[in-house]
Amino acid sequence: MSERTRFLFTGAHALPAIMIAMNVEAAGLAVLSYLALLGVALLSAVGDEGGAPGVAIRIDKDEDQDIHRKR
């Protein structure tokens, strides 16, 4: 996980808690900011996991094994 993703996950949990601690009336806004930051963090994590796009994966099959199913 990259530093950017770790920062976003930490911020998604810390910022709403600070908002509620400062002003209880901001709970609705805190929930919305939590969901938005969590979504951005998840998108960042998905971007970190992806490999190089367009690279084909080659799977070698065993030549000795019959590939047809017997009924």
C-alpha cells in the first residue's frame, strides 16, 4: 500500500472524529466527509493493486494431459 493510500485511510477516520469533537452539530457533515474520503482511499488502493495494463498473461498447459473431458 502506497503512502498516499495510507494517508487517505488515516484521514478518512481521523477527520470526521475531529469534526465531531469540535462541533457535535457537524455530525452529518462528518459522515459525508467520511464516506467521501473512504471512497477516495478505496479507489487509491485499487489503483495501487493494478498491474501494467495491456500486459497479456501466458498460461502454459501441460502437453501430456488430455484437455477433453470424458463422459
